[in-house]
Amino acid sequence: MFFRQFYDQSLAQASYMIGCQATGDAIVIDPLRDVQPYLTVAAAEGLRITHVTETHIHADFVSGARELASRTGATLYLSAEGGTDWQYAFAAADGATLVRHGDVINVGNIRVDVLHTPGHTPEHLSFVVTDQPAGAGAMGVVTGDFVFVGDVGRPDLLEKAAKVANTMEAGARTLFHSLEQFRALPDHLQVWPGHGAGSACGKALGAVPSSTVGYEKRANWGVGTTSETEFVTMVLEGQPDPPAYFAQMKRINRDGPPVLGNMAPPRLLDASILPTLVHNKAWIVDVRAAAAFAAAHIPGSLSIPHSRTFATWAGWLLPYDADLYLLTDETATGDIVPDAVLHAVHDMMLIGLDRVAGWFDASAFSTWERSGQAFAIVPQIDATSLATRRDTEDWQVLDVRAQSEYDAGHLPNARNIPVGLLPSAVASLDPHRSIVVQCQSGARSMIGASVLMRGGRQDVINLTGGFAGWSSAGLPVERGTEVVA
């Protein structure tokens, strides 16, 4: 048997290729939309991708199952569980085989048993894998977003992200009963989850790539909780805000992601069109470092530096129904597209942001200046200066961290609006007081500052070092109504 885990850091997402080396057949489970890594590995290992499946209708990325089946001619295997509202709209047109609890998918000599494990979503499946020639029984289980290392899938996304009312508690109870099925599996089975640390699909995911059923029984709070009432309370408590794009992902993955084929690289654009784009409030994404954006940027552009969190913030803040433009400080060389741009386009494609109209290189800044246009800046202030000047300047402090971070400790009298929720909250801020934006260390606050400025606020200041810098300076911290010196 051949086994390979593919892990994408930007999405904290795992997919799997399992192959039968005797027959050359292989199945890919939960593929991303960029299918080239699977094609490359299959070719290198002498395998044919003959089966493609997924554990559920994903909310955090565009599924690559349809793309991969189209590129390879493989048969799609999709869940028929979950009721009429959770069926794949494209299944019949794509000739997919629908599977239910108890069905078996044979991949050469590899047996894949289908388990219905609802709770995270109604249609969710897990797959028990057996290398039949070995004669040792089942080897492991691909759990998707059902059981993670150290955590379990969150049952609140249907209500919080997909806006399906009154489903959180019912989903939690369903998940509890699915876990009874998990606890009945043999302890030696390996657990191959769909996500790791950093994913918003749970609240306490471990960074270890795999585990065993026996270990999760001992160490995973969700698997180990045998009181249904206690479990429901615990699993719904403290879940992070789901990114805004999750609802869009559910719709795309249910209805059928467009098949991309071989994508053309993004076009280099003439910087002379920038003034028109700015006037029309086009979506210009500045992928430079935060410090460069603060020093001088194109008015109305958004600062989303390319990093492992780029896809998350792009999904939170960018529209799916408008053209998108990327701006970098790298210089174009012939037809070569800089890595920062290629990686940004790739990460946006993974979450369905396909309308990238092109990119501008470093010459855009000199062209903008020569045309007589002014740059915008984001003034910076350190913790000591803020503490000294805050009262006399009558500034409002905006904490753009997650609520759980804010609850654990924050600047006195700071208001909490997580950065992903800022676009709809700009108008709620006091128009007569300048805004000092603050996060944990300074990365998210610059993104937040750019959101505020695009929303019409120019009186924005960034706190360098964020809450960490404030705390390390020994300045007062508020927890609830208590101020701790």
C-alpha cells in the first residue's frame, strides 16, 4: 500500500493519496483545488488516480475533487447522506457514485469502508482503510473534520457561517453520538485528520499530523467526554469566529466548483490605470510588508502581506463578485511573475477568489508619484507614547484581535472588533476621535488600519508592538472590569 499526506500550511489542511502498488490504482481524499501535487506524486510513484472522494462539503476551501476527477478521468465518490439539503448538485452531471454508511470503495487491493459521521456537517463521512493483502485488518481512518488530533469538529458552522438557523445544539448532539462510533473503533487504528493547528474548523487542534484512536480516547477532550450534556456545552463554547467566506465555500462546493484546467499566469498591468481604479474604488491588494504599506501606499488599497495567513484574510475581506488587483514592490523581469504574486494568486484560487484581473509591479509607485498623486500613510505610535498621550489626545483604541484574546487581557477602555468584522463596523466608530488600531504584535492591526482607511477613515494610527508591546512595557492591562497594573 502507498500512503501520502499532503499538507497545506496556509489552510492548515490535509489531504491524502492512498494507492495499491500491485494494481497501480489510487484514491485521493479531500484534494485541494491545486491538483498538480497529486498528479506529480502519482506519476512519480507509477500510480493512476482512479478514485476521488471527500469527507464532506467543505467550508474553508474550494474542493479539488471535481477538478482532479476532470483532469484524470477518475470516478467521483460523494456522500449521499445528510438529507436533501446536503446533496451535491453536480453529482449526476459528473457521473459521481453516491455512497452511504456501510458502503465499500475498492481501490485495487485496498478496501475503504464508508462511515457516516455527522455532527460537523450532516453529510460528513469518514473512511476506514484496510490493506487487504497484509491480512492484519484495518490500518487507519481518514476522519476529515470529524476528529482531529486533540479536538473534534465544530458543529456550529452551519448556523454561524451558512446561516442555517437553530442547528448548533442539534449538531452538537449528533456529533456526540458519532463519537460513540469512533470510540468503538480498535485502539491501534491510525487517525488521519483533515486539519491541523491554525484551522478555524475547531478550537484546539493539535499540530501533530496524525494520531491513533487509542491515544485520542485518552487525550482528546471531545472523544473522552462521555456526558452528552457536558459535551454539548463544551463543544459550543469558545469557538472562533468563522471567516466570512465560509458561507461562500459551502455554496460553491455544494453546487459545483468551476473546473479550471491549466490556469494562465496573472497579467502585468500598466500603472497608468491606477488613478482610474482608485477613483472607482477598485479592490487593490497590497501584498508588501506592513512597514512598507505604512510608509506609503496607494489610497484605498488593502494591506494583506503575503504570509501563511494570506488566504484567511483575503477570504474575510475581499469580494467574490468584483475584479481584484495585486500590488507588489518587486520589479517585473520579462514574462516572469514574482513568487509573491504567484503565491497570492494561488492562495486566492484555493478559496475561490478567481477574479484576479492582474498585478502591478514596483514601477506603479513611481508612476503614481509622477502623475502628481499623493500617497497615504499610517502613522505609528509605541506603547509608552500612547500611554502618555492617550488622554490628552482623546483617542479611541480599537483592538482587532479575536474576542478570546481580548477577554484574556486588553488595553483599558479598548473596544474589540476583530479585523475580519471591521468592514461592516467602520460606521459605528466615533467620527470625532482618531483611532489607534492594535492587535497582538502589529500584523493584524495594519490590515485593520487599511480596512478603516478604505472605509473612509483617514485619522488612523497603528500601535507598534500591539498588546504584547504594551504588556512588556509594564502598562496597565484590563481583564473584564478589573485593571491590573
